[in-house]
Amino acid sequence: MFKKTITDNGLRIITNKMPYTESVSIMFYIGTGSRHESSEESGISHFLEHILFKGSAKYPTARDISEAIEGVGGVLNASTDRELTTYWCKVPAKDFELALDVLSDFIRDPILEDAEIEKERQVILEELAMTYDIPSYRVELLIDEIMWPNQQLGRDVGGTRESVSHIDKDMIINYMQRQYTTKNVVVSVAGNIEHEYVIDTISKTFDSWRSNTPEEYYPSSDFQFNPSIGLITHQSEQAHLCLGFKGLPYDHEERNSLDVLNTIMGEGMSSRLFIRLREIEGLVYDVHTTTSHLHDCGSFITYAGVDPKNAIKATQSILDEFSNVKDNVSDREMTKAIKYMQGRLLLRMEDTRSVAAWFGAQEILHSQNLSVEDMLKDIEKLKPDNIRRVAKKILDQNKLSMAVVGPFSDETNFSEILKIR
């Protein structure tokens, strides 16, 4: 059962009681990420996420933090994205207070020692190096650079070697004071636990925390009127391709239609691209599509890993399917996609962490609390015409961007197939 409370200082707390479970999951959503960083701060959200795990007032070392949670069999982790930083913990329900104590202490009262900051800087630089060394990761960064040039959306969430090397303690403290505030935090809890108990416990912990208004994200800019392509020459056995289109923000009325299109095109082994490129043509091992929805924009991206000699043929097959779906979506295909989405969502909702994430992310991003049942009903209302319409809107070849990482000396052949002059 979903319940929500807003405390006097603006902290939003959401609970979902799941009496049939033995666990409880706590998720702290901070409404800040790489879209909130200046050029000089690039990577600071991710850096801060790392450094908070190095020690706090009550748990002064990284080992103290990890042992407290792992000592009861729990799991603790975090992630940083463009608009969100998330800290989460999953433990047996009886250990809720311990988990909350650990999470809230390092978020509210981190030590931020100079020596630990320097050590973690090297860890992050190694993480960036690993990302750039893996072609399948590098192509994902490249497609963002091409789709969103010279702006926050086109940058690696982790920053660059140069920016991370210049982030210092004062910058971290200033950023945290600016963005980590009760008005910018949602705490989402799911499991076998009572709402009133959660509210009473969390409210006491954060009653004196700062409540200033955080800074807004940097808006996106879109000046693309023709197809664009980027290539990184990399000597490898496989070429990695991404084809990207601008998508839709998460409050757009056609968002669900785009998500159904995504399922039809590239979700699962029965999707159009998988059947054609792998099962029929035997060109790829992996091909899939993804959507992202942000405050003011979004993306629809196709990824394929392919033998370099088949890269052009695979690209043409993908483009053919983009063209076909604009006019051809059957009732059967539509029903299958909807049932696939519904089934995957329902299966996720058996896990306390997934339930906490479902409601917490909605609240922090757009202050809504759509139930799973409401989402299922909204998707069921869609018809093939809705999918064809959004396909024609989104899959505009003049707005197509392509990223290639592989053993190619130039992008001439790809430019020709994309009709880039």
C-alpha cells in the first residue's frame, strides 16, 4: 500500500508496505546529476557519490560502512545519472533502522578527508580509463557526444580525466551544500514495514538538515537538421554501432507510445531487429534498442555489435526496419509488445528494491505517483496508429545520429548510406 508524507522542511518520504516479504529496501533519490554541473564541475556528482562511501561521523571508514550492512546480509550501492543520484540499501526488514542509520549518516555527515578524496580520485580515473578501453561502452559515450554536442547531455556522467583531476574538496562541499537539500531529496521505502514507523524514524534524522532550494539543470539544445556521424578508429574483431534519434521527455503524452515502439523494435529475442539481424540474416550476436526520458528531452537508440565486414549491411537492415515500422504495425505485434511490457513490469514488482525505485523515481523526477495498475491501463489503451504516429515523428532521418567504433579508417561508407553530403 502506497503512502506519502512531506515533512515540515520539505523532505518527501514514500512507503509501500509489502507484508509478504522478508526484506526492506531504502532508496535515497537526490535530484541532481551531470545535467546540474558546470563545465568545470563535470563529473562532480559521480565523484561525490563515490566519496560519501569513504566514511561518516558514526561510520568513519569505508570498511565500517560496508561491514555494518554486509554484517546482516544486506546490499548497499549507489549510482549517478544525468538527473539523479541514488543511494540504496536492501536488508532484512528487522534491520531497517541500521540501514537507515548508515545511509543517512554518510549522506548527512560525511567526513570528506583530503587523503580519501585523493585516493578515490585515482579510482575514478581508473573507472574512466576502463570505460574508454571497452568499445561497447565507448560507442555509447560517442553517440551522446554526437546527439548533444557542446552541452551537459553530451558529456560522460563521470567527467573527463582533466575535470576529475581538478575537482577539490571545496568544490565538493559547495556542490553538496547546493544540491543535497531536503527539498531535493525523496526517500522511498518498500517492504514489510509500517509507514508511521518509517516517517517517525526518518523525520528525526533529517529535521535539522539544510532545506535551501537547489539549482536547476542545464537545458538541452537541439540544432540538428541533417544526419550526423562520428567514428573512432579502434582495431578490434567487432564493430560497434549506435544509431540515435531525439526522443521524448518523461511527461510527454506520447511517451508510452515510444516505449511500445522500443519494445517492438529492440526489446527481447522476438523484437523486429533481433529477428531480422540475428535470426534471419545472421549478422549480429547482440542488437537492441533503448529509450531514455529526461526533463526536457529524451533519446531512442539502437545498438549493434557486428563483424566489420557486415557493418554496412547491418546498418542498412536497421534503417529498413525504421522505415517499415512507420507504416506497418499489426494488432498482433501490438498485443505482444504490450503483454511483454506488462509482464516484465509485474515481475519486477515482486522485489522490494524495484517497488521503492518505481515510486521514488516518479516522485523526484515529476512529482507523480502512478501505480503499476494505472500504467498497465494506460498502455492497454494504445493502438497501432499511436505507434505508427510516434514512429514517423521520432524516426526522422534528418535527425539521425550515428556512432561507430571499429577498425575503419574513415566514415565514408556510413555517410553514404545515411545520405550525408
